[in-house]
Amino acid sequence: MALKKLTLAALGVAFAISTANAADYELKFGMVAGTSSNEYKAAEFFAKEVNKQSNGQIQIELYPSAQLGDDRAMIKQLSDGALDFTLGESGRFQIYWPSAEVFSLPYMIPNFDVAKKALFETKFGKDLLNKINNQLQITVLADAYNGTRETTSNRPINSIKDMKGLKLRVPNAATNVAFAKYVGATPDPMPFSEVYLALQNNTVDGQENPLPTINAQKFYEVQKYLAFTNHILNDQLYLVSNATMEELPPNLQEVVKNAAQKAAEYHTKLFQDGEKNLVSFFESKGMTVTHPDLKPFRAAMKPYYATFIEKCINPAECKAAVEEVQALSK
């Protein structure tokens, strides 16, 4: 079971939120992000809050930097009851249900309020939550804002015309590749660990990530320009295995739920505050910041929405999801 006590020797190096006395429940929280990330800071907040509110009954050990695998692997571990907690984007569940890709479609989600409403208030979102719970045996505890993806480059981007021919590093994800392709850039999927060197050597002309990631990876050292393309909003779901929750008594289940909500609020604040403060920091490092007109960018992506619906296993379901989410912005 996910709640059995585990030794560090068996699992490798772990980052533990320790307590003076042995806890009744020793749980694991795995994540892809490293220890310098906002995600780690928020997970650490969650672990401390759970320990405090449970009076030391629950101890959570953090396993950052993909020690337990990538996000897909850790979601599978939660589903199997082999891991207790992880983080995952709403759009990541497209690996199980193609309609979930709606959350990652460029320019589909304009802000975090719409993202939350899309997940928790629409028929499409509620159906997705039910499938995650009933079919994967995973509970969504909370949703946090995880930044909006912007574009850095070695030449200024003042309009969509400046995207033409730009060799843009993107993650190997359909929606990110589509963003680059449909706005006229040349997508170049490559591992995240290789991006800094590729930018430094001009192997690629630019990349796209949320501002805190651009800062954490010091891309400002090897890129002169930052364009607010605002193309994909990222969220992070706080996920728990149903097997874990079922082993906890009701009072401790409430502790976990409440702590996750607080952690998600803190998580969101870290990213929102960072976005407010980082622009002037990047400018102080010599970057030029531009704000291109985004109407042509949005218009360029509309054919991709049609392609997304056509390729969907259940086109009617994906069409309904797109329409429901779009209606939230009207």
C-alpha cells in the first residue's frame, strides 16, 4: 500500500519534512520540478501544513527533480497506489482522454479564473474530474496557477510576422508544436536540459516558457528579447491517490484537503508575484520586452482547433469541450 513506511535506502535520496517524533503515516510526494522551483516551494508548504495540522501524525517526504519518473509515470504510480501525491497539469490527462487537450490549446484559456471554471464548473470539466477519480483512482485536491508561457528569442518579436522562420524550441507536446507551426515559426522539440546550450550556441533562435522558468533556468543570459505571446496558460493540479485517502481517517482526510487548498493559493501567489516582478529584472539584465498584437496569433490558431476536433477519438465530445470553454470568455 502507498502508506507503508519506506526507507530512504530503498528509494534513494529524498527531501524530508522531518518531525521530532515518528509519524503514523509516512507519505511520498513526487514531482518533476527541482528544489529551486516555485512548485517545490509550494509542495514544501503543503508538507509542513499537513504535518502541523495533523499534529505530527502525517509526515510527507518530497521527491523533486523527477526522482520517481516523469509526470506521466508518477500519475500512473498514484493510480496504482504506489505513490501518494504528485502534481499534474489539467491538459496532461489528454494521454487518457483526448478532450483534456482543450486545457493546453493555444489561446483557449485566457486566464486562471477561466481555467478553474473550465475544470470545476463546466460539464466537460466535471466529467473529467469524475473520470480521473473513478477510472484512475486519483482525487484532484486543488488547482494552482503555474504561469503563462511567453517567448524569448535572439531577435525582436513585434508582430506575428517576426515569428516567420524563427527556430523555436518547444516541448515535445502537440499543442506547443502547433503553436510554433501555426504562427509561422519552425518548431524544434528537444529535451529541456539541452535548451540553455542550444540557445547559447544559436542552435535554436528562441524558446517558450513561463517567466519564473525563464528566470530559474537563466535563459536571460543567452536571449536578448522577451515577447509577451501569452499563448498557453499552465496550471498544476494537486493530486492524491484514492488508496492513500481511503487509508486516512476522516479528520486527516480533511487536513490533507485543506492543506492542498492553502498550498495551491500559495503556489498561485508565487507565480503571480513572480510575473509582476520579473519583467523589470529581465530588463535590468539587458533584455528588451515587447508586446505584440495577439489578435493575429489567436486567429492563426483557429484552424488548429478544427484539426484537434477532427482527430479526436470522439469529435462530438471534443467539440463540446471547446465550445464550453470558449463560452466562459464571452
